[in-house]
Amino acid sequence: MNAMKNRVQLIGHVGNDPEIKTFEGGKVLANLTIATNDSYKNDKGEKVEQTEWHKVVAWGKTAEIIEKYVTKGKEIAIDGKLTHRSYEDKNGEKRYVTEVVANEVLLLGK
């Protein structure tokens, strides 16, 4: 059951070309957003489409795969965990971020 604690799986389309950073020592970070779509019927029986955007980060080999093969519009599957962090912006205001830290990425579609 431990493997199921804080596990996120998403299938969606990449919203922009991934942002790749390489740090001293060669560690690679990939930042990207993916959109997932859902639909439901409202109380009038009309179909309603809903899109959710998710921030995704990946490190190491997973980031390298994203750098090589993932571009805007590509359909991918992500397996990872949900994280929360905070930071202070340029104006000294505290900002909060929720993101998925990807352990694996699977390329889908064409």
C-alpha cells in the first residue's frame, strides 16, 4: 500500500515546449504544463467540457527524455507525486505552488 500514498497519474497534452535547465554538475530539470480534459452533463443535460492545467517538474533521466522527445501539443502520460512549496516573489509576497514531480513519462499519440 505504500506505493499508493501520494501517487498521481495524468494523461494530457503538453501546453508549451518544456523549459529545460542544466545545473552545475550536469543535473537536468524539466518544467512543463499539461492539460487534462473532462466532461460532464450539467443540470440541463448539456455536455460541458472542462480543462485542468497541471504544472509538472522532472529531474535527471526523466527530464532528459522530456528534453529529447516532448514538445508543445504532444500527448503524454505522467506518473509521479503531488508536492506543495512556497517562495517569496520580487515584491516580497509569499506565493504557493502545487506541482507534480514526475518519476516516469510515457509518450503517447503520434
